[in-house]
Amino acid sequence: MKARIDETQVEALRQHWQRHHFVRLRDFLDAGALAFVHAQIAGGEFHEQVHPVSGREAVLAEGAAQRLLDLLVNDRRVLAMVERITGCPPIGGCLNGRIYRLLPASNEAHDWHDDNVRQRLLGLSINLTERAFEGGELQLREARTKAPVGAVRNTGPGDCVVFELGPRIEHRVTPVTGDTPRVAYAGWFEAGPSLKAHLERGPQRPATL
């Protein structure tokens, strides 16, 4: 897990964030964590989830992979790093995420939406696909003018993208093409509740987009 970056990298990421409203942290997950997650996904069960605003996806039933990723992204060092890069308010809560899959040549995709609900501060997506996929691009635009502000096709295994949420920015994930499904762990850094309270509530996913 990448939780430390030097000051030069921090400044470069800040500037990219200000221009494009997202940053990519390469090799966020190490090879050991990825291998464990891939093994869990291979033996797991996905079920369809329909989100009223954004569209359809298949969500992995909660298990060891979900719990590991929840713990890794909610490390206080990771939260502090994200706060420094994005300038967001202190993340007093935790990241609430799920593992999902978008199949090629299907009706699964995420249409334009802003995720500006509850206490969500930032979005996060970690690529869990074992091979490079086609399509499946995260795109961001201004909500008022519809002008594009950023786009990234996050195909590096274990790479992490953090992106802006709020009323002025909308985002979507385009349909996946080719032969390889897009698999990701994704969710939202929230102002609350705490990670402890979140875990004590038990299974809450799939969350609503």
C-alpha cells in the first residue's frame, strides 16, 4: 500500500488535482495484496445492482477481499495523504466502498451523476482487473456547462484514482468494450461515520450511486 510520497510528488499531484479534479496514485496496492484480492474475486459471487441515477453494475458479495481493502484505504496515513493532495476538509469518517464489475458488450455502465449525497467528500476507484481492459473510462465534467475537465482509463493493476465530488462536478464510467471485464474497488471518503462504527453496522453494500 502506498501511503507515503515525497514533497515533489505531493506538489505535482496537487497541481494536477486543481486542473483536472482527479489524481492517480500508481501501484497503490502491492503485489501481495493484489494476488489475495484476485484469488477472492475468482471464487466469489457477483450479483446485479441497479442504481436509480447512474445505471447497472455487478457487485461482489462481501468477504475477505472487501474487508482487506476497507482496512487498507482507511489507514490514517492514507486519509492524511488524500487530504494533503486534494485540500478537502478533514475526513472524519471513513471510505465506504464495494467491489464491482462491468462486463463488455452489456448494459452495465455508470451514467453521469455527482454522488453529492449524505456526507461524501471524495470518490475513489482502485483497479482490480488482472489484464488491461478497453473502454471503462472515468470522465469528469462541469455540472453547469457540461464542459469536460478530466478523464482517465485506470488500467494499471492496483492503481488508485481519487476524484472530486460535489454539486459542481459530475462523473461517469463509459461502457467496457473488448473481451475483458472491468473490476474495481470503489466508493466514497465520507465525513462520517467512523470506520469502527461502519464495521459494527455489518454489511451495508451495495451502496447507492
